Amino acid sequence: MEVVAPVELGHLSKVNTDMNTKLKWLFLCPVALLALTTSLTVIATSAEIDSNKSVTTPALSITPRLCISTPEDPSCNITLTLQWPTLDAPVCIRSTAIESNKWCTGSAEVKSLAVKVRTQEDIEFLLVNENTNQQIDDVTFKVTPVTEPQVRRRYRKPWSLFK
């Protein structure tokens, strides 16, 4: 029987660790490359989508947009200006709050309307195509009442023997 001297495995374990590190990198490189190409594809696709999108501006605007009413006079008596500068078609303005709930331009050259209103509630205006009667846009005029500041009620007496 032959006795073999014990072999030191320190250098072999180092080689094994180096090999594991290299294998990890060999595995991670394709994964990282795949992730990079996927993210670049997503960025390119989102850039194409952004370039295809057109910036949509509202077809109907209102000035002023809101009125702040006081407790003494809760109604707003104001002249509103409705504008639709981007449309090139005859339109109608509809609202349930105005006496004549429908006003039509009759031509495509008219691009605004001034309406005098007295209201205590919000008013919604609808922009409708005069020919097809299809709703194009809507806008809301808001009436906001001024609220009194809340007074904090004191729950205990201002004086105390144990204070």
C-alpha cells in the first residue's frame, strides 16, 4: 500500500472560482445584449409613436373659465367669450343654462361668440357641427362660491386651575 502525500487544493479552488466567474460573464453577456437591444427597440418604437402623434389643441375655449361668487351676491353676472379658432366648418353652440339653448354660426368664418350670463351654477357649453349635428368639443364654466374661513371651536375653557 502506497501512501500519497496530501495535495493542497488551494490553487485548484482559485481556478474553479475564476472559471465560475468567467462562466457567469459568458452567461450574462448575451442576456445583457438581449436586454439592450430590446430597450433600444422600445425606445425607437416610442419615438415613432411620438412623431406620429399630433398635438391636439382643444377646439373650444372659454374666457374666463371660472367665477368666484360672494355670499352677498351668489350669482355671477359676466360676459363669456367662446372661441374655436381651429375649426373650418359652420358650428353650433349648445347649452342648457342659456335661454336660447342653441346658437349657430351659419358660416365657417365666424370663430367666436360672446354670451352674457347670470348664473349660480356651472354651465357646460357644447360645440356641435352644424351640418352633421356631431359633438366636437365641450367646455365648462365653473362657479365657485367663496367660503368663510372655518373657525376652530374651543372644547375647553380658556382658563384652568391645572394649566
